[in-house]
Amino acid sequence: MGIHSLTVVALVATVLAACTPKAAERQPAADPEGVHAPMRKAPVVRGTDENGREFSSTVLNGKWWIASFFFTTCPSVCPALNTVQAGLQKEFGDRVRFVSITTDPETDTPEEMKRYGEGFGAKQGIWHFVRMSADSVRELSVKGFALMDPVEPEMHSTRFVLVDGEQRIRDYFDSADTARVAQLKTILSQLKAD
């Protein structure tokens, strides 16, 4: 195989891996109630929010929330993921919060994240957009949430991570899998409204 062919193969492999779930990501078995027993303690998400204020997920203690990764200039999977998330907010925003972490902190200033969130109807205090250093995002994704390493902005997971009121990870849901999103909706519908 020539160098040109190897380059093309490597490029295709990179494109196919981008923004897709990875086998190493946690795949727990379901329990009878449809929501898993706690899997692990959720990491604390710290950074700057869409209003330019310091954010810590500790403000969500006692509340269920959903973590996800995105970046504002993503042309494909992020808009699809956030369209699903916007629907979840509309239906369940009275009982769950959302924390979207950008994988492109260089581009995604608070102003850009706010504009982006407004495009999806994000409600203040319900759906938070957070930026932190690229190294912190990578560590949060891999060590904190047990998801793939966003070495480049587009190399992030497309899963929603469900965190309970005691700040424990309960399950992962592929945002592109309608059956899994339906399962997530069933779980959220059983939570009490604020």
C-alpha cells in the first residue's frame, strides 16, 4: 500500500470515528425498573457558563441532570444532538437540568455559547453551556464520565449522561438512537417536577 493510500485510509478512519460512540464507553445492563443502579460518582463540572459566570455542577445537588458534549461550529451531529436535547428540555425542563460542555473552548466564548443556546430555545437556569480548558474537557470526558477522548473538538461522544440528585451517573443514552431516547423519556417522566 502506497503512502497516499495509507493517508486516505487514516483520514477515512478518523472521519468515521469522529462524533461517534466508542466501544470502550460504558454500556451497563438494564435493571428491572428501567433505570440503572448508580454506576459511579459523577465528576464535578467546573468552568465558565454562557453568561460569563463561574459554573459548578454542585449547584445541581438534589436535582437530576443530563451532561453532553458539543461545539458551536459543528455542522452535523451537534445540531442533531441538541435538537433532541431541546425536545427533552421542552418536555421535562421542570424536572431535569442540562449541562452542555464545549469541546472547542478556543472558539466557544460565553457569547457564542449563549447565541448557540438561544438558537435551541435553551432556558436560563435549566440548560447550562460550559467551557473550560481543552485539557480539562478531555479529562472530564475520559476520567470523569468514562466517554471517548475529544482530542479534537469533533471527537466527542454523542451520548447523554444521566446523573441523579445525589450526583451519581445512572446511565448513558445515545442521542441518535430513538429507542434509547424513548427509554430516557420514560425515566424522566417518572421524576417529580421541581
